[in-house]
Amino acid sequence: MKWVTRDFVHLDRVASPWLIQRFVDTQAEFVFIPWGQEETRPSDATPFGMPGVALSSHDEHGTTFEKIMRQYALDDPSLRHIATIIQAGVDHVLHHAKAGPDDRWAQIAVGLLAVSEGIMLL
């Protein structure tokens, strides 16, 4: 099955394809379209991580990763931990939330963001 999202992926849309391929669709094929050209997405692909779709970008209903977990009834403690880390990363980037010294998941998120941003620069 084809899946489509926008290019310039970040933490949530890096983890979401992993989740899809590992737990939802082992034969997943991913298509990345430019920002602002969402209407050009292939009609035969399941959209995720973009506005106006069921598995939309992170918003008040959660991250794309969380929405995929709900949609496909993925209820695993390890996946819930990953979802917590991704939400903390989104909060850090979009809402300038600080990782407190006792917030283990938020600290992991900040570390993952630093690594992923470094890789993007390469």
C-alpha cells in the first residue's frame, strides 16, 4: 500500500513511517510531496502528517504517531513510551517546552531532536 506525507520530515513524521512499516503495513511504500502541494498527492495513497486528513499533523488531538496508534489499535507499552517522547519533542519545538531534570521522556526527546537536526544538516 502507498502512504503519502509532506517532505521535510521531522521527529513525528520520521517515527510515523517507522510505526506504519513495522506495525501496520510491512509492504508500505512512502511518497513525499512538497509542502504546500498537498493537493497533488496520489489518490491511491493513504495520507498522513498533513492537514485535513484523518491521520493529520500534530494538533490538539495528538501527534500523527498517536493518531496512527489509535486508528490501528496499537496498544503496546513501548509504543506508548515512544508516543510520549514524540509528544515531548513536538512540545519542545512548537511550544518551547523545557525538559525538566526529572522528565526523562522530554530529555530523550530533546536528545533525539538534536541528533535528527544534525543529520538533516549533513
